[in-house]
Amino acid sequence: MQKFDVIIIGAGAAGLFCAAQAGQKGLRVLLLDNGKKAGRKILMSGGGRCNFTNLHAQPGAYLSANPHFCKSALARYTQWDFIDLVNRYQIPWHEKTLGQLFCDDSAQQIVDLLLSECATGQVTLRLRSEISAVAKTAGGFELTLNGGQVCAPQLVVACGGLSMPGLGASPFGYRLAEQFGLNVLPTRAALVPFTLHKPLLEQLQTLSGVSLPSRLTAEDGTVFNEALLFTHRGLSGPAILQLSSYWQPGEHISIDLCPQLSLDELIDSERLTQRNLSLKNCLAKALPRRLVEVLQQLEIVPDVSLKQLNSKQQAALTETLHQWRIQPNGTEGYRTAEVTLGGVDTRGLSSKTMEAISVPGLYFIGEVVDVTGWLGGYNFQWAWSSAWACAQAL
Ligand code: FDA
């Protein structure tokens, strides 16, 4: 039986960062992962450039049954702390949009940073580790692995959520929480594209690849102003991914296809100088032409000139284009979701240390916990902050 001070399950963002911090405190750390590589999601993230944090990270950007839970960790290890670390490694980065910070070159640099921090902390990293049993003993926790048995007085669960099973996602962390009597809140895919019902899907499929600025509103009133993308399965783009976290099956979403400009005003002003201009050509000044053509096929845009468009038609048209109500069929699910909503109920955890209140020595960090951020670097920031909070307590 090999003994350690801490065993961490999951060499993703949270597990790697926690292992490094704990190791650098002088603890003997074993970091286990069932995959071939550490930090697989980091490598895939941000289109290969890893959106590693957000300048505007703050508790309001996180969903949880207890919205206060994330406050302490986010305040104690902030986006500025992680930016300092990235700067120490001289990794060039840039703000893409809305406070989202990306590596200039490659997400591999963030994984290398974390592995280097782990090496400084003399962390033992064991990949391809299959854990068949976890038992509580008087001295802590005993784990049965494919390569024998290991034990430690403290166990950190950093197994992530269910999104992207192809990248190693598994329900292991939730099952472990349940094994130790913790509550696990229902999970669902989030930051995920919507699928559409036929016939709307078929009608919009020709728009696949068209993107435009939009303002999306969920039934609970949550609003996001970001790009919308039509796909061959339905709707995607940052605005849709964001809204998906606030959407429940059966609900409608409202889409403003032209948030930057009043289409009423555009039509009125164009009519003053070009009465014979077709409505289609007028709208194409503000919206992608392919979209206007499809909206005409759907009879949302009448096939008339500006002088022929009566005030009732104009009011109905502009209302639809600024508040297009669509009922998604569903989401693409965990296969393409960036994160998982729900998870280990924060009521059973200390917000200061991430330790299970009823099981001293057992900790949960990162995405396995019921804390889910917006799109744009917020989820990695939660991984860093929760990992750091935990490491201070080990
Ligand atoms: P993470 O999923 O990173 O790690 C969990 C680890 O546990 C994995 O290595 C897994 O192999 C391991 N594991 C699971 N079960 C196990 C078991 N039974 N035994 C041993 N090991 C096990 N966020 C963001 O802020 N900016 C971004 O740019 C992106 N981009 C992005 C792209 C894509 C494609 C995805 C899928 C997700 C993102 N995200 C993101 C979200 C972000 O990746 C996610 O929130 C964090 O990786 C969560 O970190 P964790 O360490 O909690 O889990």
C-alpha cells in the first residue's frame, strides 16, 4: 500500500492546479486520471487557444442552487492571480472580446504551465489509472487501482462533469459523492447548441453557417447580447450557448435579430428616399441577405416594396424580427456541451475549503460541484479558484 498526504482524482484544470498548490506546500500528492493525457479539455478549449479566464469574473456570472457559494473562492483566488501566473510563465495572451482572455499561441502552454507547477511540487501523476473502489478507513481513504492500492488521509475529487464523454467525462465524481452520503443535484447539458423541430429545422437549414449579432431572452428574463449562428442541426453561437444554461425543455426563447438598430426606423427612413425599394433589399442593409430570403420564404417578410408595405404589416414584421419566438426541440446534449449544470450539492460543502461537511478529509472542486459559469473563461476561473481554496485547507 503506497501512502500519500493527498490523493486527487482527475488531472483536469482543477485537479492539476490543486495538486500543484498542495505539492508546493510540501505535501506528498498523488494525482490520478483515467485518461492518457492530463488536461484534455484544456487542450481542446477555446478552439485550441484556451480561454483561461475572464476579466469580468464575478459571482453573478455563475449558476448554482446556492448563488452565494462561489463568492469566497472567487474572491480569494481571482482572475488577476491566474493572469499573474500566466505572465510569470511569459505566455502571450490577448483579450478576444467581453473580457475573454486567450493564449496567443496554444492551449498546450496552459497545460505545460500546470505540469511545470506540479513538477515543482513533486506531484506524482498517474495516468491511465482505473479506480475500482474507494473506501473510508480510520486513517483516511484507500483506493484500489489497476496498479495496486494507495491511501491518504485526504481525498480531493476533481472528476469534472458529464460533458464530452469523448474527452474522459464520467459520472465517477457524482457516484463517489453519493457513496459518502452527499446529495447530487440533477445534471443537464449547458453551454450547448439548440436543436429545432421540423419543419422549422428544414426551413432554416439552408442558413447553416450564417452568423449575426443578436439579443436573446430566456423565459426567466435572462438576456445575452452576442452572436447567433445557424447550423445544420439548429442554432448555436455564443448567444445560444449562454442562453442554453437558462433554458428548460418546452420553453420558448425570444431572438432580436437586429439589436443594434430599429428596423422600424430603417424602413421609415429608406421609404422617404426609395419608395420603390423592395422590402427584402431594404432589410438586407441590416441583416444577412440569405436570412432575409429565408424569412421571405417563411412569409415573415412580405414580398412587397416599401411603398406597398402597410403600417399593420410593418408593425407585425418588425415585432417578429426584434422578438422572434422559437421553441427549441432540445439541445445537442452532453456530446457537444461545454459544461454540466448541477452536480454535488453545495449545501454539503464548505464554501471556504470545498470540504464535505459530513466527511472530514473529502473535498470536491471544479465542475463536479454545482457551480457553472457563463461562456468565456468563467468555468476555468472556477476550476482555479475552487482548487486554490481547497489546497489552502489541505
Ligand atoms: P475536467 O473535465 O477538466 O477534468 C476532469 C478530469 O477527471 C479529466 O481529466 C478526466 O479524464 C478525469 N476523470 C473523470 N472520471 C475519472 C475517473 N473515473 N477516474 C480518473 N479520472 C477521471 N471553459 C472555459 O473557462 N474556457 C474555455 O475556453 C472552455 N472551453 C471548453 C471547450 C470544450 C470543448 C469543453 C468540453 C469545455 C470547455 N470549457 C471551457 C469548460 C472547461 O473545460 C471545464 O469547465 C473545466 O475543464 C472543468 O475543470 P475540471 O478540472 O473540474 O474538470
